[in-house]
Amino acid sequence: MKVRVLYEDSLAPNGAPVNYAPHRLLLNCLFDRMEIKAMLDAVYGHAELYQLAKLVVAHPCNGNANVFKQLNKNRETFANSQIAPVACLDSDKIDRLLKVVERTCKVLRREALWKQCEFEGDKAFVLLERNLEDILQIAQNQGANFGVEELNSALNKNLADRDALVSRIANDPGLRVKMLTAMPSFGYLVEKTAALALIT
């Protein structure tokens, strides 16, 4: 099944979804999985990352509220086609949108998220415990050796610098493994996206 990942995050200026670095990280983490490679091999006769990028596409939405707008605007497409949405949301900003008490458990948050959707069908909600910039700090703690200036620029929302550093993580198999261990909610994003992509 094709998957569209709706990120609450924003593209870098003049950026394109195909070059959105957090999604490249997701794709590489997916491609590390044997079942994904086996699926691609069964469909195409061999497994290549560019094939996976056609099946799992990025849609940065610039805010949690815009994620829901896209979900409901495209509800007929999602409900009636072989495209499953994955909503990747910033956990620390979602409570106000859902009108739930701060620190509500993730199970109840996800129940509230399902009620926000106006369609049935395959879909997933992922609440990142940290924001996407925190991936960089985690990687630095795991030995990424980013320069101080470039890291600070990225952490201060310079999206071009953020994407450059996340791309370095995406291209480093060892860092990918460490990052998934240190940030379980991103690991959950990988798990849920893989499960949907494997639906035939």
C-alpha cells in the first residue's frame, strides 16, 4: 500500500518534499528492514531505495492543525484508494488542539485523534515525544560530531541547516540504529509506516 506521511513540520525555503531530510531518514530506516526489501523485491524484482520513495511519500504541513486539514480535505482519497495516511505530530503541541489535559496518556490521545478524522480506513497517528530538531541533539549525544555552530543554527530552526545535519544521520547506518533506540517515538513512526506499506 502507498503511504503518505503528513508531518507537522515545515520544508526548508525553496525545498521540495522529495528532499525533506526527516523523511529521507524515515525511508532509510524503513529500507534497513528485511521485510521491506523483500516486499520491494517481490513487486519490482529487486529492492532499491528510490522504489520505496515512490511508495512512501512526504507531505510537510507546517503545523498540527494543517495535518488535520489535509487529512479531512483528502478524506475521500484516503478512504477510497490504496493510499494510507500517517500523521506525524508534535506531542508537546497537540494537547491544545485536542482539548485534552496535559500529560494525557498516548492511548487516550490517539483515541482523541481518531475522533478528529472524518473517514474510516487504514491510517496511523504518531506522537513524537520530542520535536524533529531533537533528533540532532540525540545524534550528537550518540557520536555524530556535528560542529557547534551548525548544530546551534539547526536547533534554532534554520531549516536548511537542520536538513543538512539530518541528512548526515540518514546516511549513517550506525547513527540510525542508535537514534531509533534513543528516540522510541521515531521508532514507532518507522514501525507504523512499515506495517501500512506492507499491506497488499
